[in-house]
Amino acid sequence: MRGIEETFDVSKDLLNITEREVSLLDQEVSNGEGWTSYSRGQIVKPTVFKNKLSGLFYEHFHEFAVEIQVNGAEISYRCSCGKNGSMCKHVVALLYCWINDYDGFTNISYSIEEFKKKNKEELLEILTRIFIKDPQNIHLVGGVDPLDDDIDDADGMFN
Ligand SMILES: [Zn+2]
């Protein structure tokens, strides 16, 4: 049985994916390499959020970012390996990871519930870490662009 943390807020579509379906995809797109890669532990830092999976795939000092979204029986995906349009073994490996190691996925919905219990200082500390790791994330929370004319108004200079 899957634990509450692992399945909390996870879409049924994602929970319904079977090993057989993933195995068929593997044969179809990567000639079994998806399974081999998964078995070698090449997927790290996997996350789940509602109907989305993400993870990093390590290979020969390269790192690929994999994202998968499931709607009904339809699986859409994105991978930074650049194999445009067609599914790659990195995507298949993340699916194998989900089927076999769901309890190793960080459930973002569950994490958000945990954030709700934190105080302002703790949340600010978390935000700071996020912005230091990837400064571009500032734009997700309405960061002010210094090249934007609006900044003059924000300063109250023209009021
Ligand atoms: Zn790929």
C-alpha cells in the first residue's frame, strides 16, 4: 500500500500507470534502455505534484531534466536531452522510477502542507535559498525588473 505522504493529492491517472505500460513504451522507444538506466539509479531527485513527475537523469557527467504530465491515458513529457518530439529513455526511466520507487519521490503537495505550518521567518529563509540557487525564480514572485519604467512609479518619484 502506498503511504499517505506519497499519494497525497496525486492524480489517479498517475497512480494508474502500470509496469506493463511503461515496459511497452520502453520497448517501443528505447529498446529496453529505459529499464537499464533506471536500474543503474540514474534518476535522482524525483518529485511528484498532482499529475506531474520530474527528475534529473545523470549520464556521463551530463544532467538531463525530465518532466512528465499525465492526463487520462495521455502522457506528455519534456526532456532537456533535446530529442525533440519523440520520447527518450530518460522519460521512460523516470516512469520506471515512479512505478517502482514512488516512496522516494518528494511530494510537492505534501511539502506545501508542511510549509503552511512554518512561520514567516522560516518561509523567508526557504525563499532566500530558492533565489540563491536559481535567481531567475525571483520572476515567479513578481520580481521588479530595473529596466522596467514602472520602477520609477514604485519609488514614488513621479507621484
Ligand atoms: Zn531525454
